[in-house]
Amino acid sequence: MIQCPKCHAQMHTYNRNGVQIEQCSGCRGIFLDYGELESLTRLESQWAQQAPPAPPAPQAYPAAPAPAWGAPHQGGHYGGHHRQKSFGRMLFSS
Amino acid sequence: MTTTPVVRALGDLAHGSAHPATTACSCPPPQVLADRNDGTVVRSGPVVAKAHAADSDTRALMARLSLAASPPLAGILLPPLPAPDVPPAGAGDRTVSLWPYGRPVDPSDPDAAPWEEAAVLLARLHRTPPPRPLPPMRGPVKAARAVARMCRAVPGGPCTAPVLAAWRGLPGWARAENPVPPHRDGYLCHGDLHLGQLVRHPAPQGPWLLIDMDDAGLGDPAWDLARPAAWYAAGLLPPGIWLRFLDAYRAAGGPAVRADGDPWPELDVVARALTVQTAALALAKSAAEERSPDEVEQLMIDACVRIASLPPELVSEPPS
């Protein structure tokens, strides 16, 4: 059993995803052995890769197929008096 | 208001065609509906006179105008009135045609525009076996002209870089440099569809018809869907309106896109071309008026930025 170098309380050993870590029962500080930080970092990056993709942005209308270069967040552009007027002009010209 | 000789000549011609000279006249003064390089249009009561573009290829223009009088296209295109016996002197050597007045789409209410009717008219046009000989549809030529106009108006301007990059990424056929691929070619196309190209005739409550065949001809019918597609892709046209238009076109058997599923394999190139054309004209016009592009124009330029930065594997048809 090791003692916490900071508050001298007892440290307990835990296993987190195959990595042994010691945590102080007093101040909750954590002691990592050589290589354990790297192991945790590696586990973290694996977890991030496996995480499901973020849900798509909400759409104002049932999704219609769009090209790869389409405007992001279809559905957000259509309001506004100025835009209506300007868009109206564009609809009628070559 | 200042009038030009051609406007006066068209007004006189339209008025002279509206009723016999012997009838008492309470007609309002002729109304200029358009006065641009590519067409001057003047209305007097039930008659509209049009002077076509000065640089038109006359033979090609006559072939295009004859489409409007062609019986298989009745109910799709507004039929012309008999051409004037003697071309009005004030029109110079521009070809002049006469048309019945039709009621246009209300520009102040784009949401009420006849999207489904436009789609059905296009589907019927595209399904009509084209009379031959007929020149090519002028869509790609107009896109190339718009880019050239931008380059003259804003020579070397940094704002033109993404538009030019998007333009260079298009296949040669969409830039009027190569023939249209055979499997997409040979359909009867309008060539310049927008909401100003629809009227109700007889006015005010008759059926909707297409007008202005000056750019019509043989080509890829997807070009006629490309403007709405480009507006939708740029985030301007709400998806609901786009889907109404697309679904009506498909339901009417339009051949430009596959019957079901994702239509973008057919639309991608043409919608990119119209995005470039619209952005190029926006930059040319805003430069001429010494202003910045407005919010809507900027969205089309932004779309060019996204097109220009596309990884090649996301482009459905690479440049040629």
C-alpha cells in the first residue's frame, strides 16, 4: 500500500480499461506509473474514433438530395424581407 | 422617360396591330416590358412587339421562332401573331416579332409562382420530338458569355477567382467548348428558363405557357432545370419548393433526370454552370453599379467558393 505524496493518505489501486492507476482516498489525486499516461491517451483516441457520428443538423423540411457543394444547413436562408425582394429579382432575370 | 428609336418603333407597331387605324383610340401609351441588348419588348394593349438581339444569327433565330408556331408545341409555347409585313425602320436590322399579351408571374410574390406548371411545361417540351434542323440550345454559350462579361467588368479582381475556378472545373461541353455528350443531347430545350419566361394566355386567367424561345434548341434537358437546382443548392430556394418543382417534372415524364432517387448525377454539372453564370453576372452588374454584391448575389458567389474547393472525387463529371 502506498501513501499519497501530497496529503499522505492511503492510495488505492483501481483498474481502468486495463490500466492500473492509484488514487488517493483523501485528496482524490491520481498517481500514474511509467507509461500509464500514454496508455490512457491511446485508449481515449480509440474511444473517439469509435464514437458514433454527431446527429445531422435539424432540417426545416424532409431531406432532399443535394450536391456535395450545396449550402450547409439547408433551410436556414429563406426568411427576411430584403432577401425575399432580392431573391425575387434573381428569379426573374437571365 | 427617355425612349430610343427602337422602343418608339415597337410601340407604334404594337399599337398599330392592336386595332384598325380607323377605330377610335383610347389606348394607354405603350409600356416597355424589357429593354436590353438581348431583347427589347414593348406592349400596347393586347399586343407585344419584340426586337430580338442585334447579334442574333438570323437563320438560327428564325428556326427558334418557328417553334412557337409549331402545332406539336401548342399548349406549351405561346404562339406568335403574324410577323409584320415590313420591319419597322426604327429597329435597324434587328428581327422583330409580334406576340399576344400574356399575364406574367407576379414578381412580388415568388412563393405563389407556378412551379408545378413550369415543371410540367418543361417535361412536355423535353418529350416533344424536335423538328429538324434546329440549332443547339444556347445555355452553355450564355454561361460562357457571362464569365467573359465578368472578366471585362472586373479584370483581375480577386473576387472573380472562385467563380473562375468553379468555371474551369466544369467539363468542356458545359463551357460551350465541346459538343454535349451524345447520351444527354438532342432534346428540345428552352435554354433560358426563369420565372419571367411564363405567362398566362389569354390574360388574365388562361393556362400558363412558356415564352422567349431565343435561346431554345437541341441540348441536355437538365439545363432547363439547372436554375432552380442552383438556387436550391445555394440555399436560396426552399427545399419544399424545389421538391414540388422536381416531383411535378418527374410525374409528367420529364426525361432530364432519372425517374426516382437522387437526381443530382444529372443535375450537378448544369447546376454548377448556372451557379457560375449567376455569380459572374452578379459580379459584373454590381461592379457596373459601383456597389457590393447584395446578400442573395453573395450566396451564389459563396456557392462558387464551395464548388472551387471540392475534392475531385466529389465532382460527378470531371473537367475535360
